[in-house]
Amino acid sequence: MTIKETYETQLKSLKNRKKARNPIYWKTKNSFEDVQKFEDVRMREPLKKEGKGVKRETIISQINQVKAVHKEFPLVRFYDFNNQAEIYQKNIFTDDEDYERCSRTPDGYYFHKDAGIFLIEIENYSRVNDERIDDYTLWWINNFDWIEYIPLIIMEFNRFGNFQRDIHKESFDKRSSTEILKEAMKDA
């Protein structure tokens, strides 16, 4: 299935979705639903946090960041990270390995059998620090790398949702991480 076909299928499922009373409880199935849930949840928050320092402009900026990343990389997911990682681990390895949940959740992610694991951090949404990177690396080592080599690429996007830099690139592929990710999405 091409990206365009996947996009059309996911868009249809999004149009057919019934609005949940509270978007927090919506169990998304694809990246398009993730973006819609992100927007629904964020737009609901300003109503609860009036007067507590969260400006509406900040919320709208966060939504636009996620939409910009989604536009560039339409199959990147934003919710259900640990469940999808566990499914990915079970699909890759035939042995029944115990999955250890990551103590952190990236802003976005994409799993590909050959290209590896892509974790996305968006500036202005959650700060990237050494502790966060160490947690991701330890999670990767405990669940994947000790069994079989699987590339890990942690990418950072700026406050406009544009690719900024590779924070961590554990891959033999010399191409830029954006090229690798786009190629992996074509194979999906």
C-alpha cells in the first residue's frame, strides 16, 4: 500500500469516527487519528487551565508543530507508543521476549522492520535533555539492541515543526535521517 493509499484509507476512518465525549479516552488506530486527537485534547485544555499560565497561542503553536511534522512524515504516530513498541518487538523477534516499558514517551515515533526505530522530539513541546536521551537509549538497549542490531534514530524538530538535527543516530546508513524515514514510509 502506498503512502497515498494509506493516507486516503486513514482519512476515511477519521471522517467516520464518532466524536468521543472526552477525547483523552479515544483509542487511535493511525497517525491521522493521532493528530486529530492531539488537536481535540489540546483545544480542550485551555478551558480547564484558564488563568494558570497556558496561553491559547501556545496551545495552537503546539498543534501546528504536530501538524507540520505529520505533513512531512504522514505515518509518524503520536499516541500509544509503548503498545506499538511491544507489537513491533513481537513482530521482529520470534522468541517471546519480555517488553520493558520506556519511562519516557517521545512526541512522535515510527517503527520500521529494516530502517529501525525513529523517535521524534519537538522543541517547545518537551525539552530534550541528556536524561531523556539516556532513558530512550537504555529502553532501546534493553528491548531491541541486545537481541539483534536495530537502528535507533532520535530526531529533533524546531518550534515550527521543521527538522532541526539528529540528536542520536545509531545507524550504518550514511544518508540523512529524514531521507531514511521517508524511504521507510514508502515501504510501509
